[in-house]
Amino acid sequence: MKSMFTSSSSTFVKITAFSLLSFSLFFLFKHFSLSSTTTTAQSHHLSFFNSTPTTNPSIPPPPRPSPPPPPPASAVLERTGIVNEMGVMTDEFTVGEFDEELIKSVVANVNGSSNEKDKGESDVIRKVVKFEKFRFCDESMGNYIPCLENVDSVSRFNSSEKGGNYERRCPENGNKLDCLVPRPKGYKIHIPWPKSRDEVWFDNVPRLVEEKGDGDWISRKDDKFIFRGNGPQFIPSTDRYLDQISKMVPEIAFGQHTRVVLDIDSGVANFGAYLIDRNVTTLSISPKYVGENQIQFALERGVPAMLASFGGTHRLPFSSQAFDLIHCSRCRINWTNHDGILLLEANRILRGGGYFVWESKAVNEGELIEQWREMEDLTSKICWDLVNKEGYLAIWQKPLNNSCYLNRDRDVIKPSLCDTTDNPDEIWNVNAKACITRLPENGYGANITNWPARLHSPPERLFTIKMDAFNSRRELYKADSKYWNDIVSGYIGAFHMNELNLRNIMDMKAGYGGFAAALLDFEVNSWVMNVVPVSGSNTLPVIFDRGLIGVIHDWYEFLLAIFFCFVP
């Protein structure tokens, strides 16, 4: 027993000693291995940071490399551009013609001096154009419009019978405006729509009541003008007047078949103001007569309006077949003068199948029977159908196609059909023509859907626009609509645009009218004047076919007449 115990103890001691020896050898090996590695690393570390090499001191050190040359001075370029049809920012766009002397005068004011050098920084050249503060014009110029009050050009016209002296004639070089047109004295933020339909601030509009004698339309109450909502000459209420038109021709169907209306020489725009409640957009136009500005009343009320001389010597800035209905009451236009050129211009912009509403004493008074007979004769020659006549009101309808024009009596010489080469949508600075505008053989322009479906349905005249794409036009049209819906959604979410009481809005480069359509989709309580620049594709027919309103315009001419003259 004792022998077994002694044997077991001896074995245990041996095993324990062997284990301790193994651990000791392991730790010793690890210690020497780490010391060697650390020494090597420190040697490398010191040789990297030490400027004196650890090699043989008799060998000279290599020459220090020379620092790289500083980069050349460069100008700071700020990239600018436009959003193209696809919604992408691009710097490839056409500027058009420009005044080289003007550019030289701007460059002459450029500060070309370099900024002082900063240590360790490259030179930067910044070119800055300095503009002085603009002075204000005299208060008497509160309603001044350069291209409509060019005295030198207007004085060349001896007669206003054709309206030529009311057309746009911008000042020439040296006679341009060099000051800011001031607000009216006492101007206040406009009254929000729809309250503004019935009242506006007295100080915000010209004093026209005394001059025009429109006491039947307007009255003053404290610091406001009150609009009574009276109808035309012989009807006490505008709403009753609209009801009468609808009763005479139910097919007019305001707000469905009839969506876009032109009101000529509209006074204070009661006709258009009350049609808004019937889901109709009415553009009220009137020339700027000496000492008065009816359009200012309309715009202050929040009703679509613009200054324009109907007919005159040039075509109006609207596309062919633009309006579903044209209205003339108290419009002081003799439609049959000068071979009927003014009525023929109305025919050009009236949609195929559209209506012409004429409210005049000549319709029902014997003393003016000759004027009525001349009107009847001219309208029959251009194939307008007198669909109804009641009291002082007459309503004609334009044909849907050219069949009536081509089958007229051979004795009918004037007015003739316009030449087949005439483009009725070439309108900027194009003379009005005393001929009948032909309708498209394919029915484009007349075959439109009812409102509100027409707002988003791609119109057929989309394929008549001169542009690079053809097969993809519908896709571009839909992409444009989606783009502007996203943009307006952002405006509403970020800026609460629908709460800002914005009423009169202008889109300076309207394209297909996607911005205006998006505002309608989001029920923003405003209207949009869609402007199509002459420098791009003429998309104006598409805008009108959608049930929107717009004009074509040359912004370059506008800038020359007003903005560029501010450059010192």
C-alpha cells in the first residue's frame, strides 16, 4: 500500500515539473520574439522620422526634392443654366440676338483685379459687375408702360380707326426707361379672392370713375371701390345675362363645352368675373386709351386680363382656334370696316364650332338697321351660322370644317380664303390679314374633349408643334405634367403656397402649361397667364386646347425696352 502511494506521488511530481518547464520555455520564447519585433519596428520608425540617416555617415544624404509649382491662377466660374423640357438643368440653350455694344458696356465695368495671395492658397480672380440702386420715376408714371406709351411712334398715326396707335411699339435706343415705375401712393396688399371680385382698395387703382362715368358699374364706399355686378347695357345683372346666353344656345354649356372665353373691350371685366363661378376662364382685353386703364380694375379684382388692341395692324398674340367663345358688348368696334379685317381676325382665333356673342344696339334698333345688315352679310360670307337672336343679343357659330368655305357662291369674291401657305399660328409681329383662315383638314383644334378631361388629355395639336421629338411627344407631355405636379406639391409642402393668397400668376416660360395645370390639380385659388417665348417652340395651341390661357411674347424685346436700360 505504501509502495503504491509512493509510486503515484513520484509520477505526479514528474508531470507537474514537466508542465512548469513547458510553460517557462513558452513565455521565454514569446518574450524574446516580441523584443526582436519591437526593436526592428522602432528602428524603422526612427529611420523614417529622423533626418539623419542611420547608415554610414560618410555617404552624403540625397538632395531634398523641390516643392511642386503652385497652380496657375484661375477665374471662379459660376455655372448657370435653364431647366430643359425633361426637367434637367442644362447650360445649352439659345440666347438669340443680342446687342454687342450693350455687352461691351457691361464688360467695361468689370473689376478684373486679382485678390491678394494668401499663404498656401492659389490666386483667385473674381469678376464682379456693380449695379447702382435704381431711382424711382415720377409719381405721374405710376401706370406707364414703355411699349404702349411710346409717344414718338404713336404720333405717326393720324387715325385710331384701325387701332394701330394702341398697339405695342417699344422705345428705340436712347429713349428707354431708366427708372423704376412706382406703386400708386397709398398702395395696400390686394384683397384676397373671392372677396376681391366685389371690392378693391381705392388707392390701388387709377381714378377712372369720374373720367369714365361708370357709376352704374362702380361706386365708392369709404376707402374701397364696390362693383355692383351689373350686366351689359340693357340687362341689370351679369348672372342673368349669362343665364340668357345659356338659354338661347344651350350647347354653349359654360364650364363643360365652353371653357376658354375672350371678352373684348371688357370695361371692368364683370363678364369674366362672374363666369369664374361657372368654371370658365375668361381673358378680358382692352386697349390702353389716353388717361384710362380698364385692365387695372380687372387685375386688381383678380380677373384674367391684359392690354391689347383688337385687330389693328397686327395679329393678336393668340394662336388660331384659341377661344371657345368670343364676347363683344360695348366693344366700340365696327366689325365690317376695312373689308372686315377685324372680324376675320376674330374668326382666326375662334375655335372651329365656337361661338361669337354680340350685344349691341344695332341688333334691335331700326336706326342702325344698315349696320346690322352689313354684319349679317359679312358673317354669312365667312360661313358663320346665326343660331339665335333675341333683343339686343345675337349669337353666331363658326363652322367645324372648310366645306362651307369651298362651296360658297362663285359671286362671293371677298373675303377670300387665305393662301394654303399661310400659317395662322405665326403671330408675333405678323400683319392681320383680310382673308378667311382655313381650318385643318384633320379636324385638329375643333375635336377637343369637354372640361375638365381636356386639362390632362394630350391634345391632337401636340403633334403640330415644331420640335425634335415626334413619337415620344405624348410621353414628354405626361412627363412634363408629372414634373410640375411634383414641383407644385413641393411648393405647397415647403412654402404653403395655397395659403399665400396668390391670385394673378405669370409663367414666363410655360411650355405645355404644366405649371398652371398643376395649380388647378392642387386647387390653388389662382389663375396663370402662360407666356410662350418666341425663341422656342410654339406650344400655345396646346395650352389653349388644355383649357388654359396664354400669349406669345418676345422677352428679349421686353428686356431691351425696360431692363437693359438699368445697366449703368
